[in-house]
Amino acid sequence: MSVQVWTWILVGITFSLYFGIAIWARAGSTKEFYVAGGGVSPLANGMATAADWMSAASFISMAGLISFMGYDGSVFLMGWTGGYVLLALLLAPYLRKFGKFTVPDFIGDRYYSNTARTVAVICALIVSFTYVAGQMRGVGIVFSQFLQVDINLGVIIGMAVVLVFAFLGGMKGITYTQVAQYCVLIFAFMVPAFFISMQMTGNIIPQIGMGGTVEDGTFLLEKLDALHTQLGFNEYTSGSKSTWDVFAITLALMVGTAGLPHVIVRFFTVPKVKDARKSAGLALLFIAILYTTAPAIAVFARTNLIETVSNTEYKEVPEWFKNWENTGLIAWSDKNGDGKIQYVNGSATDGKPAYIGQRGQYGERLVSNANDSANELYVDRDIMVLANPEIANLPNWVIALVAAGGLAAALSTAAGLLLVISTSISHDLIKKQIKPNISEKGELWAARISILFAIIVAGLFGIYPPGFVAAVVALAFGLAAASFFPAIILGIFDKRMNRQGAVSGMIVGITLMLFYMIRYKTGLIGVMEARPASEWWFGTSPEGFGTIAMIVNVVISLVVSRMTSAPPQEVQEIVEHIRIPSGAGEASSH
């Protein structure tokens, strides 16, 4: 059977499963809609958390980023994995003991202020919409290639699918759907990795295969380093980022992970505090399966790409190249007129998106000669994982399986994010502030209408994205680090932290991060184009600036809180209480 037929079969089966679960687990109360009734087992919650966490960025983009960045891409592995350790140790148990539905709920009650709650809602919306933009774009990329539809139509199809299981089931439906989606995405990620590792190195375990040898006895990484240097790139295993920027990005991703509202809310869905700890540990284990495999896939994909395309005549390129050309996500321009694809260090375009229009003399799809670089090949980083099975000539069912896995990854995270947006509006704004006497049925409908609104906005972000998937997601982590993390961590461990300090810190932190992100990533402030790396503050990239914004937030929060009145005594007692382990009260009272 063709890839197309296999894709329809596998996507059809998995989507039927998701819809079936959504109908079975539809929410009948606000507690079920917001936190799945608080009765999810640690194992199910660990799998759901892993699926919620392993988004299109993890499944589609991370290996693609590493394959182009080489050693520098390790910041994503360190930051995103380390963040879960931080979350498990410092936040999850305490937030579960506090017992609220959402992060703005925690901040509003801990800082005894509707102003703090409103600021937290705004921060949650900014973080979630930035993050969900990457997910919807990932959905569009998968649909566009494997179902042969336009990327924008792919985004719209993804919106409709998410709407069904988020609208019906809320957190209850999403949780059990995500358990199924984890199984699909991890199977889809690992199967091609086993195949390609065996094919290239003779070792079926990709993590070992990455460090193994190829047919001529050369180590695979040595071979890739040699291919890189021949084409004018830095060695794959050497880094070009400064030590400070590596540290800044890693820390921003770590604390951003610990401050992401759609991840934190997962720990409110289990019955006990002990279960929150177990969930975090199991989630880390489930995530590690994919995260330790991604660098291997990056190496396999990069090696195969260079060997099958570089210096090859266009008429001899493999079928996969021409398939992906039709999406506009890979293309070439024959700048020297020899009919061969010349892939070397440098940009193939003039800095603008590849123009995919009329065909050139040799059939090439990229017509953009305004750039002085000799590089003729344009490759979108987000296609590396999806195209990898085709590059390696794997069976059609494996190629289709990757499509189903990519959709599962993107849709699971999109659903979690959209729920955060909906609960922020329906629970934290409408129920807690605008209309406190709203009935439970009314609040449930407000949550569903909010999801509908959020999906429409998310779809627009997917159609008009601010960058490739993982870059957008990395910025969302910076926003979470700059806004939520200090307010949550100081709210748990500093009795003296008051509402004035928390509100001041959150406003300054997220404003500073937004300013830097817009100025140095999109160029909307003061100039028409994004500012170059030479002008970065303290040599810090936009992806790492969340660390600086977080530090500023912490300093302002502490200074302002010490210059203003202490929190009420009952709030200080709540802070003391959530830090005491369950069952320790009797012992500590003697």
C-alpha cells in the first residue's frame, strides 16, 4: 500500500480512538472539566503529563534543531529534562497540597489579591498562546505532507479535532486521550529510530547506535564531523554558542518548564500529594525515552540528508526530496547553473521565506538568487523527523506511523494549552471576579465557549506563525520563566512575599521578556527587521533572555515586598502548612 493509504488508515484509527475516549470521558462538572475530578492514577497522569509535555516541538522540531545545531542543540535536552526535576522537587507536591484548579487560582489566593489573579491570567494567556502557535503549525506541517493538503487547511483540520475532545471532556477527556496519544507518539518515534540505527550501525538501540561505527569502521559521529567540515560547517560535535548563552538558555528552559501552567495543572488531577510526586517521576521516565533518542535521530537524519542530496544532480535526487519540495519546506536554486544541488554553509535565500513558485531551468523550486551565499539548498528544520523514514527508505507503514505520532504529539499539547486558556477565562476571570454567583452549569458553558475562542486564535497563530516550531516554543518557556516561576517559588518558600512584590515582579518580568523577544526576534519595536546577534544584551539570545528577565523579577519582587507591609497572618500560616509533609503535623507539634 502507498504512504497515502497507510496514513489515512493509521490517522483514522488513532483519531477514532481519541474521539471515542472524549465521548466516554465527557465532563459533567466543573471539577471534572478543570482537573478530571482529581481522581487520576499516578501512572495514567504520568503518561498524560508526558504527552502534554512532548509537543510538536519535542516530536517534530527538537531532533531537527539538534541536527542543524549539533552540539549547541544539547541546551534543549538539558533545559527541558532538567525542568522536570525542578518541577518534581520544588513545585508539584506543594501546589497539589494547596489544592487549587489553576496557576492563577494559586497566585490569586496566595497573594490575597484579584489584581495578582488578573495579572496571572494575562501571563497565562500570553504564554499559552505563544506555545500553542507552535503546536498548530506542527499540525499544519504534518497534514500538508501526509494528507496532501495545504498547510493552512491542515491547521484548520487540527483545530476541529482538538475542539471535539477538549470541548466535550475538558481535563477529564484530555487526560485519557493523552494517555492514548503518548502510546501512539512514543511508538511512532521509536520504531523508525530502531530501523535506521540497525540500518546504519548494525545496532538496534539508537542511543548506542549513535556512538557506534558505520560499514567502513569509522565512528558515525566522526563521519558526520568530516562531512560537516567538507561542506564548510562547524564540526557537528563542537559548539559555537558562548558558555553564558548555553547556561542562560538551559536555565530559562528549566525554570520555564517549572512555570508552564498547562504542565503544572496536571498535578491537580491526582488524589493525593504523594501521587503528585509519583506522577512527576513517572512522567520524567516516559519523557526520557524520547529525549534520549532525539539526538540519535538528529545524527542519523543529518548524515542521510548530506549523503543523499549534497552534490547530487537534481534529476537523480530521491523521490522523497521531490515529495517534500511540493510543500515548500525543502527547495533549491541552481545558482551556478551546473544542475547539481550544492549544499554548503550559508543561507540559500536572501533572508526571506523561500519563494516556491515557477520552476527554474533544471526543475528547481526555489527561485531566490539575491543572496551571495554559494549554498543552494533550503531545508526547513521541522521536516527532519517527518522526512527521516523516507530518506532512509523505510517501509510505507513506518512513514505513515510517524505522521500519526506527530499529530498525536501536537494535538495532545494543544489540547492542554487550550484548557489552560479556557479555565483562565471561565474560572479565574468570570467565576472568581466578574460573576462569582454563576451556576456550575453556566461556568461549564463559559469554559467551553472560551475553548472555542482560544482554538480560533490558536489557529490564526498556526496560519501566521512567528517562526519554526521549536523556536516559538522556546520563547514561550522564556515568558513562563520571566512571569510565573518567581511568583510560584517565592509564594511557596517565602512567607514574607506579598501581593505588591508578586504583582510588580510579574509585570516587569513578562514586559521585559516581551520587549526583548519582539525587538530581537521579530523586529517590531523601533526597526523593521529583527536586530542582529551582535546587539544582544550581555550576549544573551532571545531564547535565553528568560533567565535575565526571571532574575529581574525575583529582585523586584523581594525588594518591593520588603518595602511594603507583610501578608496577613492567615496567608503566612497557609504557606507554613503547604510545606509540612502529610502526617508530619503531630510529630512537629510536640
